[in-house]
Amino acid sequence: MTSKNRLLSVLLATMIAGGAGTAMAAAGHSHDGHAATTVELTLKNGKKWPTDEALRHGMGEIRSAVAATLKPIHKNTLDPAGYQALAARIEGQVDVIVKDCRLPDAADAQLHLVLARILEGVEAMKAGPGRRDGAVGVVQALDAYGKHFDHTGWKPLAH
């Protein structure tokens, strides 16, 4: 099972189980009586969520990979092979994070929201015309991670 499939399975299970402490907000109501929900990234009572070494290492690697390609992304000069390589490197780190990271349930549920955003960006980087937007989505997910998780020394990417 790929990291994306594992992550989507866990995210779906989290939503069905009530979010294990995550905020669930009604996003709409259909005519057949089923409410759509979205899971929101939140702080833990105003404080950042805990991390572990596997998470800090993997997120640091993802940040480094993106930082190394940030200028060509901004200048719109990164070629398709560059986006493919970046996407593969990020996806590999997400695989390791999903496999090795051990957080309390509520923190893990919040982390999966960040990882889902990262993987959305990865898929866009692989797809074609939305490659640059996918990379920007990863940068935004990394910024959200830094705002919501206790990762000593984390610095947002300058973008």
C-alpha cells in the first residue's frame, strides 16, 4: 500500500471515528440528509502538538528538499524532471513518517491532515500543468506544520 493510500485510509478512519480530538465542522448539507464534514487543523488547547524524532527528521528532510528547489519554483524554471524528483523525495519521506512516527492519537490525527496536504501537493507536482501550484501547496503545508507542531528549531520557508 502506498503512503497516500495508507494516509487516506487513516484520515478516513479518523473522520469516521470523530477525529480523535480533532475539530469537525459541518461544511454543508445535502438534500438526502447527509452532512459533509471537514477536519480542521487546530492547536491543542492553544499549544502546539508534540512530535517525535521520526517526525522531526522526516519533516526536516521534506523542508530541506523544498528549500533546495524554492528559487527555481518561484522563478517558474524548475523542469518536469525536477518536479518529479522533488515529488519522489517528499513521498519517500512521507512513507517513512507514516511507518515510523508514533504520536498520541489526537496529535497523529492532526499530523495526518498536514501529510494529506503534502501528498496533495506531491500528486499535483507529478500531474503536469499544476506542478508549481502543487509545490506551493507543500510549502503551505510545511508552514502549517510549523505553526501547529512543537518542532524545536523549525523555520518557515521564505517564500
